[in-house]
Amino acid sequence: MKMHVVTLFLAFLWILASFVPRAMADDATEKIKRGWYWYEVAPPEPPEEENEVQKPEEQTQAPIPSLKDYSYEQLWNLHPDNFQTLLTAIQKKAVQSLSVEDVTAYYVIQDIARRKALAFSNVASYVIQKHPELSTQSDYPITTPGVAARIRQQAEEIEAVIRQAKSDYALIYFYSPSCQYCYEQNKILRFFIRKYGWDIRAIDITQDTLTAQKFGVRNVPTLIAMYRNSEEKLPISVGVSSLSEIEKRLHQGIRLLRGDLRPESYSLFDFQKGSAFDVLAPLEQENHPIKQ
């Protein structure tokens, strides 16, 4: 019985202890409210705002460079990025001060840059002479006889490819009777037909709108090459194009459609295979310098 009374007494104390702080807090809050309402207690002051404008940190100016800090050998062997940074700094220093000494220093470092460029050009000439396969001189000559030979080879190849392909390919020509550009293109295409004997199917987009929509034609004149044995097609020109431009694009398109070319070699001629203009040649050459 005594133990039961003691247990009840301890439980009462625990409940009382939990309510006393809450009651004290509520009473204190009520007093503060009453003090604010009746001007008996001053409300707490709001925290002070920092109104002072913080001054930006002063930037430490980098020391102005001077050529006196370097030997000529150090300047000659300086990394190009560091050399460019130094050259720019000395240039700005010369423009700012306009002193004879600083302007002279700028032209001194410019002279070093010029000599370094000349040295690179000399080494490059030696490398190209030692490894002619890295040069385009033999594949793209710039002398008058060489240019004439290159143009002749290109023209012969273009004409041969177009003539051989006339039985497997056809051209679809979209035009409009009211299109003045089409009038000029018509004359060029008539000359193309006389030269190569190709069949060209002319489609008036004002009469045959379904075919124009099928090929996605929105502008005239438009010329599209079709491979007779498949659905493959390739736009050749949109707008007025010269005969030479039509021949060049048709030559490239035919070779691409029949698998002779890959897109990354789209401008390559047959006679240029294995040359400096063949982007895939290094992958196939065992004697390429990078593989040695």
C-alpha cells in the first residue's frame, strides 16, 4: 500500500514539473505582450542593419615586366603563351608611358618574335622537303603548267563519270512557268542534255504539287539526282546554277550514291586518292611518318 502511494506521489511530481516551465513561459509571454500594449515594457530593439558600404578590395597591381629581367636565350626559349603574355604587357607599358626606353623594348621583343617565326618557317621548309608526302605541292601545284594539268584532270574525270552514269541515274527538274530564274536554268539544262544525253524529267510545281511535296521542294528551280534502281536521291542544286557547278555536284553525288566516296571524302577526285587531299590515306599508308 505504501509503495502504491509513493508511486502516485512521484507521478504527480513528474506531471507538475512538466507544466510549471510551460506555465512560466506562458506567463512571461503574457507580461511582455501586456507591457508592449500598455507601454510598460519597451519592445526589443531590432538588430542593427549594416548600412556601411563595404569598400571593394584594392587590387594589387602586378609588377610591370622589363626585358632587363630576361636574357636573350630565356626570351628565345620562352613558352609561346608566356612569350605572348610578356609581349602584350610590354606593349601596354610602352603605350602608357610613351618613353623611348619602353617603346624600344617593345620593338626588341617584336624582333625576337619575328626571328622565331622565321626560324619555324625554315624548319618547316626542311621538314616538307624531307617528307614530301606531308606537302600539297605535288598534288596541288601552283605553277601555271601545273594548274592547267590539274584542271584538265578534274574536267576529264567529271565528264567521264557523268557520261558513264546516264543509264543508271536521272535528273528531276522542278520549275514554275512564272519563275524568271527557271527561264535561265532551262537554257543551261538544255546545253547539259546536248553535252551528256541525259534524261531530265521536268515537273511544273504549279500543276504537280503532290510530287513537289513528296520531294520536299519549296523553291524553284530545283534539280535532284535519282538512282534508277533504288529510292536514293540527292539534291544537286537549288536556285540558278552554272553548268560547271551542276557537273561538279553531280559528279560528287553519283560517286557518293554508288559507294565510291564517303562523306568525309566528298570533294576527292579519283586521281587524288592516296594524295595529301585523301583524308583517309594516312590510315592506309604503312610508311607514314607518324607510324615510323
